[in-house]
Amino acid sequence: MSTKKPAETKEKPAGSMPQLRIKLKSYDSKVVDASCHQITEISGRSGVETVGPVPLPTEVKKYTVNRSTFVHKDAREQFEMRIHKRLIEVMNPNQRFIESLRDLTLPAGVEIEIKTI
């Protein structure tokens, strides 16, 4: 006879502030790290607690292409694209942080996704 615990549900208290989850993606790891540094600087200036940047697994897309157009099937080239990802969580963001984040200019090639939790 086994005893099972009831499933715990995560419910937020009624007065809690939402959290922000910021995901950054880029083909260049240095550009992503610089962008994460900018966001953590903004959070430090506005007095907001952050967790991260947490490096997520690098996504690797590999492509194999024939070198010639018609013959020589054995002659092939392989290419790969690496997508570097970082995650930053912001606890209890204030209005000053959100305004600074809205005015932030990131380098070309950085994709940012912001979610409220």
C-alpha cells in the first residue's frame, strides 16, 4: 500500500508582482553576452533583483550540400549554424526598469523575447 501526496499547484498570492523572463538568442556568443551585461546593468541601476544570465543549450543546425550540381555524389560540404541562448529572470520589476528596457537598443542579430510569469 503506497501513499501518494496530492499534486501541488503553484498559485501566486493575489498581491504579488509578476516576474519577467527575458530570452536572448544570437548566432554570436559575444554579442549575446554583451546584451545580457547591458540588461543586468539596467537592473542594477533600477534596483531590481535578477537571476542570470543562465546559458541555455546551444542549438546546432547542420546542413549537408553537394559540392557539384550534377555528378560526384561523394563530394559534399557540411555547414552548421550555432544559435546561442541566454535566460534572465527579473524578480518584481518596477516601472523604471520596464521603461529602461523599452528604450534599450540591442546590437543587430540579437533576438529578444520577454514574457511575464
